[in-house]
Amino acid sequence: MKIKSAIFVKGITGENEILNDGKTQIAFIGRSNAGKSSLINSITGDGKLAKTSSNPGKTQELNIFLINKSVYFVDLPGYGFAKTGAEVWQRINKLVYWYLFESTHNPKVVLIIDAEVGPTKDDLGILKLMELRGKDIIIVANKIDKIKKSHCFNQIKKLQEQFTGHVVIPFSSKDKIGINELVETLII
Ligand code: GTP
Ligand code: MG
């Protein structure tokens, strides 16, 4: 299906009535700077919808976007980076953990990793928790434009082996790769 409309609804920092209105929630998660907000912009075709930055820590709330008037995309803050500004990062990590694992909202989950760097310890930790809960998770291997063409095939193969049992979608917001495949996988 196609994404026909996408609007920003609000940013929240905890429990909120919007999360209880019955619409499917699709959460975009990953370490800070992985490209979650950019990905939302590229799949909705609206480059200004979600705020992005080259500095980690741009998204600090659960930012909710209404897609096709029927589904919520939830742009999460990135986890990790605990060494700098510990207080902010503690709050962010707590919020992400609460939404994914402690709240009752049970979103569908898209995990965005940097295809060049591969999964971080935090990515694998989150994945493990998802698997223990029997949750399906779609992996997006983002920024494949950064990988040399000659290494691309092997790198994607390696990632697919690391994430056996999950769909891995090679992706680039910059070069507009993988957009249709991801949207179709989300089935909106
Ligand atoms: P936080 O909100 O801090 O968690 O970050 P985020 O995961 O939302 O990342 P964001 O979308 O803000 O992008 C971080 C940086 O990565 C920006 O400088 C983007 O331009 C860059 N970026 C995002 N997607 C791609 C991509 O596909 N390729 C390349 N080369 N850079 C990208
Ligand atoms: Mg962001």
C-alpha cells in the first residue's frame, strides 16, 4: 500500500490518551543517530516531517505521526550515548524502555541499525528482549550508501546471518533505497 498522508500529531514523554485510542502503533527504534527520523521523512515523502540532526540526541520525546488517518508512526529517541549528559540519556533510555517493555501499548517494532557499523550491544540487547517476549521485529540496515559497492553484498549477507529469523531490509534515506520494500512490509 501507499502512504497517502502523514501529519505530526504530538510529542509525549509518558502515558498519554493518544496511545489508548485503538490505532496501530509502529515504533521506529535504534541507537541515536541511526537515522530513525530521516527514515520517517523518506518513507512519507515529507523531508520536513520529523526533525533530524547530525548531532546524536535530536529526538527526545515519543513523536507521534498519523499515517493515512489510521496508523501511528512513533519516532523514538535513540538509546545509548550514556557517557555524555548522563541525566538526559538516563531519562531517554527509561522512556524508550517503558514504552517498549513496560507499557501496555505493544507497538509493532522497526529496529534501525547503521549498516556500516552493524548492530551495537544496545541493539542486540533490545533484540533479545523482543525475542524473549515473542515479538516480531523488522530490521532496517540503514545508510547502505556509506558502504563501498564491492563490500555491500557481503555486509548485507553478514547482517542477515546476525539477524537470522528476522526480515532485514537494506535501506538508505540518502539514496532512496528500500522505501517500497519497507512500506510494503509494514502493511499500512
Ligand atoms: P536521534 O533522534 O538522535 O536518535 O537520531 P535519529 O536516529 O533520528 O537520526 P537522524 O534521522 O536525525 O539522522 C542522523 C544523521 O544521519 C543525520 O546527519 C542524517 O542526515 C544522517 N542520515 C540519516 N539517514 C541516512 C542515510 O541513509 N545515509 C546517510 N549517509 N546518512 C543518513
Ligand atoms: Mg530522531
